[in-house]
Amino acid sequence: MTARYLALTILDLAWIGMAMLSGLGVGWALLGHALLTGLTYHAWLRSDPHGGFAAAILGVAGPIGLMLGQILGRWNERGWGRPSGIARDEGFAGRAMAHPRRGAAREMARLLDGRVYYPAPDRLDSLVAILRHAPVAERRRALETVVRSFEPGLSPLVAQVLNDPDQTIRALAAAASARIVHNLGEHRAGLEARIARGDAEAVQSLGRLLADHGQSNILLSDMQRAALRDEAALLLARGGRAGEAERLAIEVAWAARDYDAIDRIRAAAGDADDRDAAWWRAEAVR
């Protein structure tokens, strides 16, 4: 892989030099640099994810930055790692113990692979207060807790930490946000597989999942949340939850300020069910 990175580095520098000398301009030079940087990240993530946080950050500078980040990451692990020994566990007999990760690299690994250490019960406090005012170490643990026990209603906490003054916390929050979106995709894929096998209950479960994220998960864009709410309304109606589907459709129309659509939904429902009247009056007062 080092030869590949070296080749990409030479190609990147050659392209920038050629673009500037031949009069193509800064725009073309940056475009080629961005493409080569993307190729370098792709190769790194697929087959050679060494260097950790340093490589991920320095890789923005291009292939040469990613190579430098890998060198710094390996040097960092060698400098902090303990002498390797033989593991005593039965499943790891005869293997050398891996060098432990430290600092941000360890916290990032714990977030991504799910190994989360909860704070002691007597140290628990409001997550909002911890994420705003606690020391950096406690803010890290609180963020891990949010990711591990994530519900769409907790997304404002992660969004708040994305603007944290500490750079490490911001990086962890970005990784947490990506992990949350990834978990949603995995959960959705699992439910869709159950639906494909004829599981009727999975239709309602998927509808409620998409509805929760469409209503409360502010880590998604407005367009993504609207699409999730539309899908959820269709799934809930298909799963025999016409009342929930109707209510969700009304909320979607209200968010879009489409009052004619609300009138059509209520007219189609008839006069037999007035369960949404209180919600309508409460929203109209705001």
C-alpha cells in the first residue's frame, strides 16, 4: 500500500504543478487534488486503515498528508504501547497482546465498535449539564452513553456537542453522528428483510422507526426527515394503523404549511373520528 500512496502523492504533486505551469488555473488544480484525495481515502478505508485519527485528519491535505498521518499514528502506538506479552485467555493463547490505544484513538474505537463504559450510578447527572459544563473526560463518557442508548429524541444532544469548544469532542461527536445514521440504516435493512419474508409485524415496526426518526432526529436533513415521514405514513397504513398514518400525514402537511392537504386528509377520514381535533387546536394556537 505504501507504493500506491507514493504513486498517488507523485501524481497529485505533478498534477498541481502542471496545472499551475500550463495556465489551467487554481480551480483545475484543486479539482484534481480533490479527486486524488478521495481516491486515497477510498484505498485507505478499504484495505489499509492504519494511522487512526491522525491519518483521517491529515489526509485532507492529500495523499502526502495521509502518508504522514500513518507514520505519526504508528510512531504514536509504538511510543505508548506496552511491551507485548502472551495472552492468558484460552481463546488467545499463543498470541501477542496488542498495544493499547490511548486518548482520542481509544475513545474513537470504543464509539465505533460499541465497547462503552458507563459512569458509576453515583456520578450520574443530567446529560445536558454534563455535555455543557463537565470536564472533557466526562463529556466523552456522556457522549458514549448517548450513542449506546440512542433514541431520536436524543439527537439534539449530539448536535449540541458538534459545536463543542474541544476539538476531540467535536471529532467524537461527528463519528457518533455517522454511527447513529449507520445504525438506522442497519435496523431498517433488518426490518425490510423481515417484511420480504412475510412478517406482518415488521411493517408496523419499520413504520414506527421511520416515523420516530422523521419527527425527532435532527441529525438528518429536513428533506431526509420528510421522506422518512412519508414512507412511515404509507407503512403504517399498510400495517393496519390507519389512525397513526393519518396523524403522521397531518403533521407532515402542517410542517410544510400545506393546509389544503390537511383539509383533504380530514375530509377523507369522515366525521366518525375526531381524535386529531385537539392536536389541531393546540398547533393553531402556537
